[in-house]
Amino acid sequence: MTMSTSPAAMLLRRLRRLSWNSTAVQLFILTVVTFGLLAPLACHRLLHSYFYLRNWHLNQMSQEFLQQSLKEGEAALHYFEELPSANGSVPIVWQATPRPWLVITIITVDRQPGFHYVLQVVSQFHRLLQQCGPQCEGHQLFLCNVERSVSHIDAKLLSKYVPVANRYEGTEDDYGDDPSTNSFEKEKQDYVYCLESSLQTYNPDYVLMVEDDAIPEEQIFPVLEHLLRARFSEPHLQDALYLKLYHPERLQHYINPEPMRILEWVGVGMLLGPVLTWIYMKFACRPGFSWPVMLFFCLYSMGLVELVGRHYFLELRRLSPSLYSVVPASQCCTPAMLFPAPAARRTLTYLSQVYCHKGFGKDMALYSLLRAKGERAYVVEPNLVKHIGLFSSLRYNFHPSLL
């Protein structure tokens, strides 16, 4: 009579049959080496990766970022000090017609001294517009100063080069007619003022609203040209309320509320899975094709892209303006927002009907209006601006940090 074999003995017997040539063993080792050794070593300093060692690097990287921002602020200050004055008639702008196609409105307040955030933003736009040349005919820079006091020295300096609208010029009350207005409602009212001033002053086709700590990327004008003249002629993109040019990198992972990203994530696996399977089969000298192996590499590539950071893979889209994607927008945030003129006028009406407060800022107000008013909005990926401000204009921040 034969004795029944215990489960432990059966498992041990199966493990003994495994060898280094076993597919299961090789794929297991690949997984351990990739996610347990190589990826952590390669990505432990990548700010938006799951492998980022926050306790090791965050304080040092934040201080290095602040020091670099100080240097770039000083460089921007020297840039304008050496630039010939234009008395408000910007040498930056190519104006073939009196009516601009695109107005770039930079909303500014007097932020942390020394960093010269608004000078950094305007100097970068200046340089990019000069590089763009006649292709950027009809692009107009416009500065909107919403500082309540007269202490905004950088705005005064820029008034020599850029047309400026001063919301509180000549007013005695810091908050205009209502001193009880909270900072979030004031920010919304400032936004409405700047958007309305842009439309009334220039009557453009588009208004790009940029906050004074959002540096434009090198590709911003070629990409906008492609998007507005080619992509936004498509029926599903027409009549959009706004196009966001920035979404926080920390919120760009696949595991997020945006369902469109799940489809993209699966697509990444379906693209890379067969490629990695073919490479493995070739180097491991495996005959034929294996569906289980391909499924493994689909999941392997999906996990790797997510853990390393979707943000870094999005950078590959910068190779060409046609590679940038346009997807439905989410609620955060508003460093750079593009409004077609008709949509901008609708936005002014909508924002006048809502009241902002702590927990319900202007970004959430704009997003809430999409469903309430039956509107659509989109965000472009990857970002077309970099957010450089670690000091909020809404709240005090004694310990600025990159995260």
C-alpha cells in the first residue's frame, strides 16, 4: 500500500525540477533584479518616481532648486536691465496686424523677494518669441499686475517693455470695494479682471493666462501652433472652454482617477509586451511563441512604467508637436490656461456666478463649471510650462519643498 505524498513534499519535488534554464525561474529572477535592484538604484533620485527616496534627497534637492532659482532670478534681472527700453511698446512682439492672434497675459503679484519669478517668466517668453520670429506674428505679451500695494518693483521694471494693466492702481482699499473678501475669492476676482482686460484691450482670437511662476517650455509656440490650427479643428475639440498647459507631475501617474490613463497604461503593456517577449525568446533560444510569457512582459512593462514614473516617459512626446496628446482635463491646477475668445467670455460669466473660499479655489471653480454648464476642457501632455514657484501667493510657506 503506497503512502500518500504530502503537499510539502510535492512542492519540494517540483522545485527540484526547476533549473536555471526554466522560463519561470528566469522571469522570476528578472522581476527581482529589475524591481528590487536595478530600478531602485537608477531611480532613487527621480522626484516623481515611486522609487524616490524622499527622506534621503528631498531637503537637499529643494535647497538646490531654491538656490538655482535665485541665480536664474538674478540673471533675469540683469537681462532686463541690459535690454533697451521700449516704453511699453514691446520689441518682443511681431505685430503684423493691430489685432493679435494670441495674447499672453502674465498675472503677477509681489512674491518672495530675490527670486524675481515674473522676470524669469517674461524673459523666457521674450527669448522664445525672438527665436520664433515672423512665425509668431500677432503674439502679444501683456502683464497684469494684481498686487494690492505699490511695492511690486519687478512689475514697474517690466512696464518699460511690456504693456501693463494694474488692477489696484489708484485704489486706497487693498481689496477694492469689499475688504472682507478672502484670499481665494480675491484670486478669482484678479483672474477675472486680467482675462477681461486682455479681451477688452486686444480682442484676440486666444488668450493664454499664465501665472508669474510658470516658465514656458522651449516647444510651447510650435506646439500651440499645431494644436490650435490643426488639432482643435477636430469636432470633439471645438468649443472647448479651456486648454490646460500644465498638470502637476505628482498627479500624472497611471493609478489616478482619470480613466483615460488606464487605457493608455494597457496600451503601453500591449506595445512593449510583444517586443520584450520577442527579445526574450531570441536571447533565451526559446522556440515558437508563448502567450503566458507575453502576458508576463505586458504586466512587467506596465509595472515598470508606473513605478519609474509616467511623467518621465511622457517626455518622449516632446520629439514632435504632433506627438503631444490632448485629454480631458481634471481640476488641478491653473499655472497656464488657454482660452479661445468666445470661451473666455463665457468663463467670465460663469466665474461671476461662483464664490471661492478655502477648499474651493478658482481651479476647482473652473472644473465644477464643466459639468454644471455642459462644457468641455482639455489638458495637453506633456506640460508646456514648468512650475517654479515654491512660495504660494495664498498661504505662508516657511519650509518650501519640491513635494
